[in-house]
Amino acid sequence: MQTYLNLGLTLQRMGIAVLAPLLLVGCNDEAAGPQSIESVNEITPSVFELLNPELSASAKEIVLKYVEQIDTDLIQAGIEIEKFQSSIVTLADHVSSENLSLSKQAWLDAHSAYELTTLHRYFATQLLGEQNSLALMQLQYQINHWPIIPGYIDYVNGYPDSGIVYDINVTLDVDSIREQHGAFDIYEVTLGFHVIEFLLWGYDTDSVARPAADFDAVLELTPEETESGYSLEQLSNNRRRLFLAVAADTLVEDFRALQSLWLTEESSIRQRIESTSGTELIVILADSMSAMLNQELLIRSLYPMLNGDFVESIQSPYSRSTQNAVSSQLSGLERLLLEHQTENGTTLDLIFSAISDEFSEFFYQNFDASKACLVLLYSNRESDSAGTTNERETEIVECINLLTNIIDYNDRLKFDLTN
């Protein structure tokens, strides 16, 4: 029950609306398997589909190629996450500034590889049944939830003994860490990339990053610690080392579970794609792209930032790498449009352009500008090099307008397609 309570809170926070049609269908027949797209939203053949049967067939071919890309990207993300796990083992065995830096770089590589799969998850939720969609979103909450409360994890400025690292009443094993994850608040997380990020980087507000010495194994108690009744396992350095190792292990476990969910359902997803019209598939892809931009960037980040919330609006504040994550998310969208070709060289971009003149004329102007705008915006926020309040607001509003334009072009494309 706690799991679904956590998931409900997470979906409420994230504003994930893409599951709503699936949830409504599931309420009618809890025992039913995944519903076909046709049973959810029947669409008669559009004028475009009737006049352009070749492009409609190309859309289906592109979506099937996209499924292959999802397989490839999940495999690569898994490789990077396991490399990161290995780097944590190396760091624990040989604590040094160099090995800490290598673990940080491995985290950055793994996180960027995972963010590259963001669009895939929005696509998958439109094709999975209710139960699997919920499972997918729960795994996302365990793998990559942000923002987090850093003081729930380890010491922060002004609170040198805060967090689970110092709470000897919390057992640091997989079951306990999972139980603690979001037990009382969705921000009190103990799993995933951003918990590990904080453990590795700590606060860097005074240009002093977490020292490698924080991970040194303590092998002997001081007289004061002995007198106070401490054991070696209860010392903060030893607990931090253990917490980091357990967090890396559970990250691997949870990602493997996500990958397994996809692979288990891939065959049925392919079947549903084969039995779905090109028009509907194009709508699904456009909706996936719009949902990702809306949820990941507008609702979770830019709107809160515009309201002055510079804590919850930044995904990776400790590593200062939010711009990397956003670049990976946008790269996933761009690859879908441009890189998957049919045998005759048709891409999704060409199909969208054939449907909508506005898409071909304006979409990439806004897309390229939004990438530049977002990278600059997050770089400024995370390097504390931003200007005045008015300048900040201007930058944020510019990025919001560019993303909103992209979403509008997608919506107009769907209108042109189905009318």
C-alpha cells in the first residue's frame, strides 16, 4: 500500500496526466489485460492517411525502428549504470580524490544515458496497460526522483550531524533503504541517482566539494567513542560508505527491473503497433514529445523557477549538471525526428512536415533556440553567475515561450492530421 501511496503522491507532484486514459479504462475491468489503442480512442482514417498511404505506412515502420532504438538505449544505460557501480566499489577499496572524481564522472555518464531514455518512458506509458504503467512510474520514482531533501541523507551546512548517515537507528541494508524511500514525504528519498549525487558531491556552496576523506574507512574507535558505546559500524564515515554502496546496488536493481518490464512487454507492444493506423501512431509520438516537454521541463522546472523556487526547479544542483540532463532529453526527441529512416529514406520529420507547413517552417527554429536557451539558463543557475532578478525572469520566460511554441506546433500538427 505504501508503494502506491508514494506513487500517487509522485504523480500528483509531477503532474503526470498521460496515464489518465489508461487508468480510466482499467477501472472498468480490473482483470483485463492491456487495452488496444483502438478500444481507447478509435480514430477513423484521416484525409492525410487516405491521400498519403505511403507516408502512413512509413510512420508504422519508423515506430517499429523506434522500438529497436529503445532496446539499444536501455542496454547502453544499463552498461553505464553498471560501470558506475563498479566505480563505487573501486572508490571504497581505494579512497582517493582521483577515484572520487572517477566515480563522479561515471555518475554523470550513467545519468545522461538514463535521461536519454526519458522520451521512451512517455511513449511506453501510452502503450502499456494500467498495471505496467504504474510499475514503470514507480520505478522512475525509485531511479531518478528529484528534488530531494539533502538533510535527510547526510550533513548539510549548519547541521553537521543530520541525515540517515548519522541516524544509527536506521539500518543501512537494501530492505531498510527501500522502506525509508518516501515513507513520510515524496522528497525524503533514499534511492536513485540524486541521493547518490548528493552523497558524492555534497554541498558546494563555498567552492569546497565533499572531500574524499568522508569515505575513508574508520578501523579503530577513539577512547571517547568507546566510552560512548559506539561500534565501528555506527561511525558516520563507515555508514556513508555503506549507504553509497547500497544506493548504487539498488540503482542497478531498479534499472534492471525497468529494463525487464520493457522487454517483457515489447512483443505485445510491437503487435499493437502493427495493428494500429499510421494516423494514431503519429498522434502517439506527437503526444509523447509534448508530454515530455511539458512535464519534465515546464511543470517540474521552469514554472517553479519563474515563481522564484530555485531549489526544487533544479534537477542536479550538487553536480551542477542539469544542463547535461536536459540536453540528453532533447537529444532523444531530436533523434526520433531525424535518425530513424525507412528503406526509402523517409524520417518522422519528413512525415510531420508533410502534414503541417508550420511544423517544417517553425519547429526547429524554436527547438534549436530552446536548447541554447535552456543550457544557458541552467548553467547560469548552477554556477551562480546569473544577473538581476529581471534578467533571470527574462531568460526563464524566453525558454518557456520557446518550449510552448514547440508544443503548440505539435498540437496543430495533430489537428491538421485528424481533420
